[in-house]
Amino acid sequence: MHKVIRQMSQLRLQAPQGAALLRSGEASRSTAISPVSPPALQSKSLHTAASAGMLCAKWNKYNYGPRKWLEYNKTVHPPQETDEEPRKAYVCHMRNNIKYSPDKMWYIAAFVRGISVDEALKQLNFVLKKGATDVKETILEAQQMAVERHNVEYKSNLWIAESFVGKGRVFKGVRRHARGRFGKVEYKHCHYFVRLEEGEPPQHYYQEPQTPEQQYESWMEQMRSRKIINSL
């Protein structure tokens, strides 16, 4: 009795499949041949390092990154007087959404700040960091823009006046651990900004070093100028 019931149930399951094959043979063949996509490809909500480029293009595609920095190249300055010192040419350039942490990129940006372009490119060849390649390419692009668009006569007569980093996109993903646990992982991006200026770099880009006597005098002046609270 059980065998008869099992055979009848199999016939019921096979009957609609046979009718569907008779109606559209080619469509059923295509569906039968096409493999079933694995669950890893079906779930697009999770971010992995392998699909980082694909997700960057799809997620938030209307976010083009910061734009104000490049607007400084369009600034129109007033005409100068005859006895006024000639204004130095400059060019601003940037690269957005670099797949690198902004905390790590800060060291490279501060490393090339305040030196000539030729010296910066020479030093970046020996920096064994991933972000050094992007910084070098950005400086080369800015150098080419200065010669072609901003009337800079000699491309070696440029120095890095500003070099800093901004925070870019951050994708959140899941990192699997043992015993069914998981942790949160962040895939960080950064923006790199650079401004090249015509002329020789200054001798002291930051504060000029002081002698011990000058440090003592500045300390004494600071102590004498203190304000005592609740006094006459």
C-alpha cells in the first residue's frame, strides 16, 4: 500500500514538469542548465575585500568627494601694482577615495610637506608604504597641470606648500571567527590634497628653531604675563 501511495505522489510531481516541458522546451532547458548561484553571491549586503571596487562604484555613486579644493584653481586675482612683488603661481590638486587609512596616509603627507617637488619625488621612491604611490602620482599630476594650465615655466621650480589628508568613505563588513562568532571590520578610504607653489621652498617651513637663550626669554615673558585668578 505504501509503495502505491509513493508511486502516485511521484507521478503527481512529474506531471506538471512534463506539461511545462511541452509548453516551452527551450525555456525549461535554459533554466535547467543555468547553475544555482551560491548564497555568497546572492547576499550583496555584506562587504568583502574582493568586491571592494564593485561596491565602491554602486554604493552612493552620487558622492563625488570634496570639490571645493579644486575651485581654488579658478580664483581670479586683481591686477598688481608696478612696485608690488610678483605673485607666485600655484596649483591645487587632489585624489579622492584612496583605498588606504587616513591615519596611515597622514605620515606620508607630512613627510613631503615643505620641500621641493624633485626632492619629494626622490624621497617617495624609498618609502615602503602603499600610500606613497598615490601621493607620488598626485604630485606628478599637479606638476603637469602647473606647466600646462598655469603658465609655470620650469616644472622643477615648484615646492609643496600644503599636503594634508581627509577622511573618505568607510564601508562596514563582517569578519567571521570561530565558534560561530563574528566581528565588525571597517574598510577605510581617504582623500589626499596637495598645493604646489612656484619658487624655492622656505628654509624653515615650520617655526624657526630657537636658541636656549631665546627659549628662556620666551618662557620668562610667558611667566610674567600670567593672570592670577581672584587677585587685585
